[in-house]
Amino acid sequence: MSDRIHSLSGYMQEYQKSVHDPENFWARIADSFHWQQKWDQVVNWNFEEPNVKWFLNGKLNITENILERHLFTHGDKPAIIWEPNDPNENHITLSYKELYHKVCQFSNAMKAQGIEKGDRVIIYIPMVPEAAIAMLACARIGAVHSVVFAGFSASALADRINDCQAKMVITSDGNFRGAKTIPVKAVVDEALEKTSSIESVVTLKRTGTDVMMKEGRDIWWHDAIDGMPFENKAEVMDSEDLLFILYTSGSTGKPKGVVHTCGGYMVYTSYSFRNVFQYNQGDVYWCTADVGWITGHSYIVYGPLLSGATSVMFEGVPTFPDAGRFWQVCDKHQVSQFYTAPTAIRALQAFGTEPIAPYKLDSLKVLGSVGEPINEEAWHWYHDHVGKGKCPIVDTWWQTETGGILISPLAGITPTKPAYATMPMPGVQLVVVDNEGNELKGNSVEGNLCIKYPWPSMLRTTYGDHERCRQTYFSSFPGYYFTGDGVKRDEDGYYRILGRVDDVINVSGHRMGTAEVENAINEHPKVVESAVVGYPHDIKGQGIYAFVICDMEGRSEESLEEEIKQTVNKIIGPIAKPDKIQIVPGLPKTRSGKIMRRILRKIASGDTSNMGDISTLLNPDVVESIKSTAR
Ligand code: WTA
């Protein structure tokens, strides 16, 4: 496609064009897609309400741009290569033609189950090709998918079903993960005891685990598709019709449903995929994320498939059957672009270079990193031992809310710098502001990362609560979208992400709201109050440290800690389990009753040297006591 950038000067030119004339810039890129009706306005926006619309009145179906558009040119090319958890099980390759038929067939089955345009459908399924098929089938018929990471608990799943009033759940009997088999359908059954909107559940047989099938509600995937035609006509969607909702944690309350719409998301994910990874026809691209996160949406499914790429989907984990699994899969499928998270790199780094040694890794051309800041040590290890010093690393910064990569090198085209996401993508107008909202111009500045102009794949709202969207992203610094991240722009103008400046913890690249974890902990009947902060963790990036005030009667500290962990496990899922729990007599508070997290963060990180001025606290004595029993 004509919008590929090939040189540093090409990048500079494109960037300039995108800022001086964004409308023409994006219209040119959008033109290469198949629209059933062309848009009549490129963008209409304000960041006050906020109200952002792209490609207004354009009509399209994103799956036509993935399936029909590629059928004649490369229908036999592999769209998805699925690698199972067990290396002895055969992999599956789905060509674009096969994917087309499977998506049509399953979307016909969904219709037969009563799903219509606009209905919300929950996808709670492990990493199997059917996850992508289900997403695309929803998009095909205009249903709004909401994929819930299959590691979330029944209670977290029920909250999401209730929030979006979903009509259908698509799931599997179980999930193979490393040496474990995890029940999945049973979690759905438990969740559905707390919901009333679900009319049908479609279950894929994957592990053969025994499941309960409820008469009139539950149907097997293979029965649902039985006899369904392999073709259909894609629903006509407006650019601004909902494509999906994805729940993500914020600094307050329960997770919010980030809303993405059809037209802008299509244009941006595909454009960014091709430019960041410099994908060429014939390359095999592999992103190791889970489809339950935004990375899986934009860069396993939509971005690559819109670009006619071959996308590898992996069911397993990096350390099963051993710490060489990633590299074995890279060699087996001759992967050219490999995209993973710093936490995985650090976990593998801990095993040394021995597990890499048996593999050639000579097909690799580009390495990618996403989800959290990558420390320099991990960057070098990745670069030297995996990339053998010849593969550029694209450190891609973005968010669930941004839909696509906003800051990143373009592989082999623009410079890289260890631990830096480097430069904005064309169309992305970054600003660094101080805490008062003043723009910090020039280089060598540090502050809050904001964006001053819309880009096509930005969130449109938070589902069912637009005011929350305004408050969270558009009110801290009026006139700007606020990312929640701190950033440094160095002397060369390169951006380095410094991490969250709000109450969000990034655990192994997974976003957790401190309030969300606290609410879960507080569900334990013996807990009086709790405060959760992040602390530096060698592998996970950040760990979860919980300070908890408990009624200790009849309990030992040890048993309480275990019970609290189990409570969090049940309410959110294993990813939110605190790494450390400290039972404390009180929490440091201001006179107005606000918890002083700054102090707790210092204690959690093991830095008790200088607590700053604590004399103004309501209860300064408690600080000494917490310090003396810190973990
Ligand atoms: C963090 C994941 C540093 C950041 C795509 C952001 C990063 C949050 C990077 C979004 C990166 C993501 N360098 N930090 N390359 N990529 N982050 O919504 O704090 O799961 O705000 O999206 O992850 O997490 P989310």
C-alpha cells in the first residue's frame, strides 16, 4: 500500500503533513480501504464534551476489509497460524479464504441464536483461533464484542456482562495453559448466576473438560455452526457505529468500558501496523499478547489481518515446556516480526541464554515491546541475544484508550534508543504539560503526557457513562487528552515514558487500579481498611503491595494474608493478587482523611530514608510502626 514510510526523511515529511493538514493526510490513508459509501467529512471534534467523530457518514464493514478485500489477491495466504500450548499437538493454519468461511459461518450461527446489530456479546475464551473468529463474526453482523481476559474471575466477568447488558457469551469448556488445564465454562456458569441479560452461551470444545449445559441457554460451538452457510453479506456499518467495548482499569472505582468505533479504528490500526513493524508480504508476524487485552485486538487480529498479514496466535506460555518455547516457535514458523512484553523478556532473561542457544532465530527482522516501560538491561538482552544485534526494537507506547500505537520507532526507518519509545506516529500531536497544565515547550523537559489533536482510533466514550470519560481523560488538563503517564522529552526530542502518574499499577503489563484492588480486599469480613500501592518488582515491573487494617480476633497474620489473597482472586482474578500484604495498625492520613500514598509507596519500595514532612499528618506515629514491620 502507498502509505508505507520508507526513510527517516519520509517520516519527517509525513509527520509535517499530518500536523499541517490532518484531514487530507488521513483522507489519503482511509482512501485505500473499501468503503460502501465514502465519508462526507474527515473529522469533527472537540475535547470539551468530548465529541470525536472520524470519517463521518462513511459506511463500511471492517471484515470486508479483512476478508473480501484479500480473497482474490491472496486467498490462499495464511491469515492465522495457531500454535497450541502443547508442542506435540499440531498447529493450525487458516488461509484468508478459510477464515472468511469460518467467520461467515459462525456469524450466521450467531444470527440464528438471535444476535442482531448493536447487541453486545461477551467473548470469554482462551487463545484459540475461534477467539479471532468470534470477534470477526461479531463485527461481520454489527454485534459489539467485549472480550474479557479468560483469567478474570466469575465476579469480574459478571460485572462486565451487567455493565454492557450483553446477550450472549462465547466461551470454551477449558483452557490449556502450561502444565495446567483451567476450567472456563464453569466460571461462566458461576458468573451467570449474577446476571440476567444473557440469552445464550456458545461453548467451544477445547480441553474435553466436563461441563454443565443448561437447556435452552447453552449450545456447543460445533452444534451452533452445523448446517450454517459459509457465506453471507456483511452488515453495513456507519464509521461511528460501535465496533467493540474493552474494559480497563482506571484510578477510581470499577473498570470502565472503553468504546472503539468502526471506521477510525480500522484505518489507524492497519496504518500503524504496517509502518511500525514494516511488514512485507511473505513475512510471518507474531504478537504474544492475549486477545483479552487491547494489544491482542489491535495487533493480533485487526491491524495485521486488515493488512493481509500472516499473524501467529499462541495458546501457551513462554516457559512451557521450557524457557525456550518462544524461540522454538519463532524458528518453527520462521517468524519475522516478534512482539512481546518487557515482563516476558525479564522472566526469560532470568533463565540466562542457554534456552536460546538451540535456536537459530535467523528469520527475525524486527522485535517489539509493549505494555510497560522496558528497562535498559532487558532492552539490551532482547537486542543482543534474541535479535543477535541485527533487529531494531520497536518500543511501542500506547493504551487501551488510544486503540493503536502512538509513540514508537518505525522498524529500521527511524532511530531507536534503549528504554525510549522515541517519536510520535504521524498524526499524533503530543504535548508535555506541568501539573498546572502549562505546556512545556522545547527539549529536556519532563511532565504529564497529553495529546492535543484527535487521531482516528481514539476512544469515543466509556460505555454508558460519557461523563466518566470526560472526567478521566479530558478534565485534568482542559483542551487536551490526558494519558495518565509521566514522560520525559530528552535533549534530542525523544520521548521516554516514565510510568503512570495516577493510581494505576502496571503489573506484568496488566493495568490494575489501586481502588479496584482495595475494594476487593475490603470484601473480606475481617478487613477494616486497606491501601494498595505499586512497588518495583524485578520481573513484573511493578508488584502489588497492600497495607491492611484488620480485626485480628481469632486469626493469625498468616491465615489472614492467605484469606485476603483468596478474596482478591475470587473478586478480580489471580492477576490482582497482592504480592505482599502487611497488616498495619493504621494508615497515614492527612487531616482531611486522605491516605498519604506517597509515604506508603516509599515504604513499599524499601526506601525509608526520608519520609518528607509527616508532622502535618493526622497520625504521624503510625508511620514509624508501619516502617518497622515493612515487608
Ligand atoms: C503503559 C497497553 C512504557 C503506560 C497497550 C500506558 C507503556 C499503559 C508502554 C496502557 C511502553 C504501554 N512504554 N509504558 N512502550 N506501553 N505502557 O491500556 O503506562 O493495557 O498508560 O495498553 O501501559 O496499558 P493498556
